[in-house]
Amino acid sequence: MPTRILPAVGDPDAVRSITTLLSQLPDAEPVAPVTDSTQLVDTLARLAAESVDELPEVVVVHERIGPVPALELIREVALRFPAVGVILVTSDPGPGLFQAAMDYGARGLVALPLGYEELASRVQAVAQWSVGVRRHLGSGVEVFTGAGGTVVTVSGAKGGVGTSLTAIQLALAAQASGRPTALVDMDLQAGDVASYLDVQFRRSVVDLATITDISPRVLADAVFRHDTGLALLLAPGEGERGEEVTDRATRQIVSALRSRYEVVVLDCGAQLGGAGAAAVEMADTALLVTTPDVVAVRGAKRAVRMWDRLQIRKAEETTVVVNRHTRSTEIQPALIQKITGTAIAGTAVPANFKELQGAVDAGRVHDLDSRSTVKQALWALAGELGLVKAPEGDRRGGRGRGERGRGDRFRGDRGSVSLRRRKDGAG
């Protein structure tokens, strides 16, 4: 049986060199190369949706693949597609990188410039390993090989625009529709999700920050199971500890959650740090909540421009949600869309705080009356974004509009997030 090999190489010259050499290997069947991390993950997800046997036995990842760094990409592939063996091609085959590659889930490392004998030997060994894993999986061992859960980030144009309430209601709508859902409070210094949901907790997202291999058991220990069924990963009680959650830790945490839940909603607050930036970068859908007033809309425009400068997300890949909307206000959603250059959610959330005040003051927004126009709008927004199972209709007050997600995973030309590293000295 031929060995299917998928090269993931961004540089055109390196693509030609690697594919030519791979085609010379005995019993090798190189498939069309992918040029970035997005294409690789999407290709593997599409094949895995058909069958584990449709996946290539070997994936060859070049060290300069982007936008997601090579080691982070290897971890993602190893976590979501354990029947695929990954080989890292690098110009620095030292013991330090070798150990790091193994820790991230690679099955082998090949030095540049490529040599036939070394490549052939490593491909053969990794292919045999992959075949053995598939034979084992065929005995009925459960393994996650699907496309992964949907990740949605909810950010605020400024403080007080309704970011947390939006995130919570979107997560509640998804959970109520039968989709296992995790809600993460990534507003690390001032997170209020626990207060809104009347939760006393001991563990937080910080407890996962230093763990390099987040197993299902470790994740379960950190997650708080709410009465509604939501899995909550909360911000630390001591805000200064939020600095322990780096962009790298965020990538690992989001990847682990994506592999265990169908929907992952992250409340990123209104302040941008490395962790929040990494979350927005990884999201399938990035929402930016604003109210229809001059200060908030200016804040939304400022946030969108900053995301673009920092190569986190392009304006057209961001969806603005208008909260506290009234027909009489001078600033309408169409104008906000024109000002920010973003997409605009078809569902605007009406201004009616009286409906919310009792539930907010009691810290039980999950008990909000289903007749609330605010709740109905937010659950309709969940349907618009494809977070609820169709058809949902008016289930528990939500008015789903069918599935329509925005954004592709790892979109655009974006690398590892660090607020200190930006092109042309921007930021």
C-alpha cells in the first residue's frame, strides 16, 4: 500500500524541492502540498470527516510554515489527528529543537538541506507508526478526528457595552440547543462571568497556563460545571495573576477546549493583551460588541484598526454586534459598518435594561425570562452565527436564524502573537 505524504510548505522553492524528493521515495504517494497552517488543518479535517483511513499517513511540516508557528501547528495536528505522523523539516536539527518537537507531538525531524537517505528512513518509520496506530484505532478506541469545535470570541469596543452578557447568552443558547459548550472568561484582570452566573470557584484559567500537555483529565479538573450544563473556565480571582496566561498558553488552552466541546465562547473583555490577542487570532468568529454612541463606535474603530496593525485580524473578518439599539438613535448599524469597515451582525440587541436588572443584580443571568427581548435577540444572534443546532426555532426563547458562521480558522497572514513584536515597528 503506498504511503500518502502531505507536504505543508509555504516557500515556493522549498515546495518544489520537497515534493521532488518525496516523489522519488519508494511506495510514496505525495499529495498536493498545502501552503499554510489554515489549509493543512482544513484539509485534514475534511479528510477525517470521511474516515480516519482517508488521512495521509505522514505530514511533512516545514519550519517556516505560517501563520501559526510550526511547533504550535504540530501540536494542533497531533491533538486533533492522532493517526497522522508529523515530520518537522528544519535547518536547526539540534538536540534542543529535537526535544521540543517531540514534546509537541512530532514523530521525526529531518535536517535541511534534505538528503534522500535521511528523508526516506524517517518517512518509512513514521508511516509504519501511523499504520500501527490506525490498526489500534480500528479496534474501537474512541478518538477525536473531526473538524473541532467552533471558537467564538466576544470583545468590547470599550468597557460597559455588554460584552460579558453577550458571551454568556451565546453560550447558553448553544448549550440549550444540545451542543456541548465551554464558556471561558479571558478578561483576565476584571472578569465577571462568575459573578453573572452566581459561581464560587477554586480553579481558573491560570491553573492551565503552565501545563504543556493539557489532557482531558487535567482540563476537566480546571473546568467548573454549571447547573445549566455549561463548562466554565473562569478568570483568576487575583487579577494580577492574569499575566501568567501567555499567548502560547492561550493557544494550548483553546486547542484543548476545541477538541472537547462543540462550541467554545471566550469573553475577551475590552482590554487587549497577549492572551486575548491569541484568542481573537485563533477564533472562527470574532465578535466586537459596541453600543450606538459616538464614544463606543470610536472605540470599535480603534480596536479594529489595532487588530489589523498587529496582524491579529482584518476588519472584514470581524463582526460587530450592536447592543442597546433603538430605532430613534442617530447612529444605526449601517453607519457603524461603514465607519469600522467590518461585517455587521444582522441581529441588533435592543435597549431594555429593565428586563435585565433583576437577573444581573441577583447574579443569575442564566435565569433571565425567555420573554425578554434582549435574551431573544441574543439567542437569535447565536442562531445567526450557527452556534445552535438547526432547526432550533424559538427554543427557550431563542430565535435561531439558521447556521451562518463567519471567519475561517487561523485566517490571514498572522504569526504567533506578541504585543511587543509587530512589523514595521507598529504598535
